[in-house]
Amino acid sequence: MLSYGIFKDMLVDQIKEYMPKEYQIYPLEVRKYEKANIVVDGLSFGIPGPTPCIRINDAYETYRECESMETVLKSVAVQMVEEYEKVCKMGNIIDNAVKENVLMKLINTNMNQELLAHCPHREVMDLSVVYYWVFAMDEEGMATALITNENVGKIHATEEELFELATQNAKRLMPTTVHELGAFLGLFISDFPLGEDFASVKSDYEMLVVSNEQGVNGAVTMLDDEVLHTIAEHFGNNLHILPSSIHEIIVIKAEEGHEKELSEMVADINQKEVSLGDRLSDNVYFYDRLKRELTMATGSPEINRSKASQQEDREPAKMLIAHSRR
């Protein structure tokens, strides 16, 4: 099994051999770039204009699974060519950046200090909102670019304006979804939209997964008061919000005195089940349906994880939360 450093060197040295001849003349460039919670190595063509960036770290995980360097080289070569052709069709990404495709996501503040120093953002409790442009969206995924202090001038928007734009654009581009979970692990009973149809649903289940239609960066729905208030009214109760990942949240009826146990459970699952790049927080949040106010139910992200696995009576809920992870 090759170490990551040797794997990276071999990938850069040999990848062109698996590309069409017209791509073999392009120089390659390896650079580090920041993602949520992590810094990754990106491989791209060192040429002017738009070019895709392939995550070498992901390629290494594939190699660890298959243990075949040739398989990975072939796969990455195909991916780089396909992504480059897509980017070329899109034109200059920044030139296409407009206010109509601004969106936002939530990330952990403490884990992303360096990233936050370089982009417009707002802090919300122990989390931060950052903004991005989405340039293409299909069943295979999305093409996006983080809005930074350097490129935000393209649309001449303040942070407050970005927040308003992203809030409105999400309703059109990535509408909220609510999934009802059954009593057994992995059993989805039904999906239902917000609005009048949601209000008419009669449900005995008290655990909901909230995200968006794409299932990407959906945890930001916890900042949508309309969504939380609708669910709270449906339950007839205040809410506890468990940050399943950056992609979705778990919403349950609030029970006083259970906050620490819930937080320990979330922390334990984050540690064991959730990839570092998808983690949001170990904390639990509280929504007051009368005040229509979102606050932290637990005050510290540092939770004693050792107790989480000892709570046998919480295993069913723990299993359901783990199942909702990506």
C-alpha cells in the first residue's frame, strides 16, 4: 500500500499517459485549497482560463479501497477530461457570476478560521454562513465556486445583501424538503412539502430530516424561521435541532433536561460516522415556537463523547440519525 505522499507523486507523474494526446501537452498544477473543515490537494491543468480541480485526497481513498494504481489513474484521467470539457462549455465562471445564483451554507466557525478570513460571512452561534455561486446543477451534482473577498466585487454586494439573495434564491434553486422517518432504521415513511399539505399530515413520528431537494448544504435550513415555525406548529411543541451534517438537520420535539444527552450522542456519531468534511457541530439547538427564536441548547462544542455509547435507551434514535448521514 502506497503512502499518500508517494501516491500523489505517482499520480502527477503518470496521469498524462492515460489522457488523450491533446491533453498531454498541458502542464499540471497541484495546489492546496480550503473546503469545509479540511484543506485538500487539488490537481488541475496549469493553463489560463477555467480548469477543473480534482481532489487528490479523494483519489487516494479510492486507491486504498481498490489497491490498484492503474485503476485510479484511468479514472482520474477520464474525470479531468470530462470536467474540463464541462467547464469550457460554461465559459469563465466568474464572468457568469450573477446575483441570481448566489446560495449559502453553514460551516463550523472554529474549524474554519482560515477559510473565513478570506470570504464574506456571518457568525450564527457556533456556526458561520458562507456564500457560493452555483453555475450548473443536474442529477450528477453541482458546479460551484466559493464567494471570496477577492471575487465578491463581481456583483458589488455586501454581506447583508448576499444573505438576502441566498435566502430568496434557495426557494427557487434548492427548495426545502422534510422527510418523515419510520420507527425502524432506514425506513422512510413519506416525504412531504412545507405549506398547507404539510399542515394536514397526521404523524405519530417525532423525528424529521430537513434538507433541500438536492440534499446538498441543506443544514442551512435551520436558519429559515418559516421552516422551523411550520414544523413546530405541526408538532405543537418547541424543537430540538440536531446537526446531522452540513447537508441536513434532524428535528425533534424538545424535551427539557435531555440536551446534554442529545449533544453527547451527536458528538459520538460525528466522531464515528461522519466524514470530517461533512461535520457541522457537536452542539444541539433549541427553537422556541412562541418567541420564534433559535438558540443553542448546549453551550460548548467540546462534549464528553465517552458517555454517548453508554446510553442504551437512546440507541434507536442514534441509529436513525446515523442512517441519515451521507
